[in-house]
Amino acid sequence: MDEFFSQIEDIRNSIDKIDENVAEVKKLYSVILSAPTSDQKTQDDLEAITNDIKKMANNARNKLKTIERNLESEEQERISADMRIRKSQHAVLSRKFVEVMTKYNEAQVDFRERSKGRIQRQLEITGKATTDEELEEMLESGNAAVFTAGIVDSGISKQALSEIEARHKDIVRLESSIKELHDMFVDIAMLVESQLHAFFISSITLLFNCHLHLITQLGASPALL
């Protein structure tokens, strides 16, 4: 039991640290969006924290999956009360992990949309207005020249041009991070969904057994009728 709770505590600490890092990421996103172009230090800080989140999230996910496998293999060997405690601890942390990673994903999506909006506004200033669909196609191309082609000589300021290019780079970096975390997020989300289903079935079974026990007691004890 001590080893199990030691693992649980390690995972809890990792999730708490991820949560703290997500808060820092949000602050850095705000700094980046508040300036026409972000300085290299801000980008380096963001990249470092993003890498930390990815590393800790992978570590937490792998530990949760390992505990899940161990619980399945040990289910017949442990008394039901002990197993319920272990499953409950695992389920709580799995849901907490999903909540924190959902918060992170929402921050990423919000940053992407706001960065895209900045690009769209700068393009409108140059007279090169774009629809959301056209802008998405430009972003998917991954080529900054698609944004700046034809507007370099249109009188646009170097600052506006730099912002378009900077926002495009921000989104390209972000897309890579989102894709890397997607499979991991789906994996652990499916785990939580299966846990909720198992908990529902377990609760119904427990309730049925309690009712059955009560009916048996009433049937065996006429004085209670």
C-alpha cells in the first residue's frame, strides 16, 4: 500500500506542477500578444515551459496507465475494500489530469485564435482582407511568404509586416505542440470515460447486493415484517 500511495503522490505532484506551468504559459501568451513582436527571451521561456509540460504530462500519463494495468492484474488478489481505495485514488487523479490538460488545451486554442485575429487585422490594413477559411488555408501551408506576397510594396509598415510574420511563427510552433499532446490527451480521456462506466456498473451492483441482502434479511426474520 505504501508503494502505491507513493506513486499516487508523485503523480499528484506532477499534475500540480503542470497546473502551475499552465498558468505561466497563459501569462507568456498575454505578453506575446501585447507586443507587435515577442522578444527571443519570451519565446525561449515559453518553449522551455512547454517542453516541461509535455515531459511531465507524458510521465503522469504513463504512470496512470501502469497503475491501471496493475489494478487489473491484482483485482482478484486483493480484498474488495483495498481495491476500491486504489481504484478511487487512481480515478480521482485521472480526472484531475484530464481537467488540467483540458485547461492547457483551451489556453492554446485561445492563443491560436487571438494570434490569427491579429494576422487578419494586419492583412485588412494592407487591403488584403481574408475570410476565416482563406486564413486557415494560409496557416496550413506553413509558409509565411503566403501572407506577405504582394503586400511588401503596398506601403505597409515594417512593423505590421513583422507582426504578420511573428504571429504566423507563433501559430506554427503552437500547432506542433497541440499535435504532440493530442494523442496523449485522447488516451487518458478514454481511460477516465471507461472508469466512469466501470464506477457506474459497480455502483449499481453494490446497490443491488444491498437490496438483495435486505430482502433476504426481511424474508428470514418475520419479526421485521
